[in-house]
Amino acid sequence: MWWHLLLMFRNFLNKNKSNKSVFFLSGFGLIEMMVSIGILVLVMTVILARQDAFNSAVLLRGQAYEVALQAREIQLYAVSVIGSGSSFRVPYGIHFINNSGSYTIFRDINNNGVYDGSDTIFGKQGILDPRFVIDRLQVDGGASLSELSIVFERPNFDALFGGDVAEIDVRLRGTTGTGVGEVRTVEITRTGQISVQ
């Protein structure tokens, strides 16, 4: 019975092809197709324009976390028994220079708490991706510093740098660092906590 009704409906449609309502049921017309393509082009343009900003923000976040992880590794080197003879008692540190694309990992041989010519460079040195730069070095919200050394010494996890909170900004090169996704701050506290803001 249902089959018979479907055949009758198909025959009805074939007889009345000139009817406008049947024409619109048959698929997209030219105008509908143009509107659909226009909407797709608009949506794809917006997505592709935002993709570059999204990629930069993700890469910046990853770079800041890499700096924080490197600081954590230096902290662990300092409190662990590393080296031979009495060299495990030597403090380890990380040294940043403002507007630089790299940072130095060192053994504080003379135990003065800063990186100088008498200290030994230790391990793999930190080099930022060329798209990023260390922008601002600050201790306790004070003035921006040109250089900052953070030292860790056994047996404590505490950071030694002459303040309570050190901030190291990693910025997207070529930007002011004030926009969303242009800067990430690595915070190191005196108690040895390391975080990315």
C-alpha cells in the first residue's frame, strides 16, 4: 500500500515540474548557492585571520614554560648531589639579560650570588626561539633591571636574588608586550616557587 502511495506522489511531481514549489524542493538554486559560498568564505577568512594570533599565543606560552622548567631544573641541580668531590656544594644559578634572546646557566664558583667572569657555565644554555625576547626583569615590582641572577643553594629550595618575587617577561618580538597574548611572565619567589602568569 505504501509503495503505491509513493509511486503516485512521484508521478504527481513529474506531471507538475513547472510548479514553483516543486522547483524549490528539488535542491539549491543559484542564489542560495552564492549566499552559502559567501558565508563559508566569510567564516574561513575570520578563522584564518585569528589562526596566526592563536599560534603566536600558544608558542609564547610554551616558551615561557620552557624558561620556568629550566629554572626548576637548576633548582633541582642545586639541591641534588651533582658533581664530583666537593663541587656538589657549589650553588647553581640562572642569569637573564634584558632584551636578550638567551639566558645563562652557571655554577656560582665564587659564591657571590651573581653571574660574573669567574663562574663556570653549566649544561645546555637557554636560547629562546628567535620570535621571542626576554623583555623585562623586575624584583618586587621595582624598576626594570638590565641583568638578573637567580641562584639556588643546597640544602634549601629557596631562590637567592635579593628580593621576594622576581619577574621575567617573555615577549613576542616586534610587539609592545601590552596586548593579549604578547607577553608571559615567569615568576620566581624567594621560597623557590616557580610559575608562569
